[in-house]
Amino acid sequence: MLPVRCEQCGAGVLARKSSWAQTSVQWNAAATAACVERHAAAELSRAPLPYCTSMRESIRAAAESGVLPVLDPDAGGPR
């Protein structure tokens, strides 16, 4: 797993791209607190949002640029 920063809020997570379709993300307390999207969802529903669209896009951009390697790049191409 490699560090990836959200281009929207700067939250840092650890991410791994097994294929273009499969991503693993480890959030820590600091990243969860910094994430605007997850924080706003938690305030509305009292439950944390399991994902963040901005982080998802940041991870995708890191994979497309080669910063975050895709371990099996032949399993479904970039979307």
C-alpha cells in the first residue's frame, strides 16, 4: 500500500490498486477527520460514509499517472 493524498482536501490514506476495478483503501483517524465529504455525511446521518468520491478520483489519477501501480493492469482498463 502506498500513500495517496486527496486533491480536494489533502487527506492522506494508504491505497493499493490490485486491478483497475479493485482498490483497497486504509483510512486513519486523521484522514477521516480531514475528509470534507466523509465529515459532512457523518454530520447528516451520524454514520461515517464508507467512501469519498474526491479520494476515489485522486486514487484513480495516481494510478493513471503511474504514481500508484496497478498490480494487474490487464484486468479491465481505465474507465
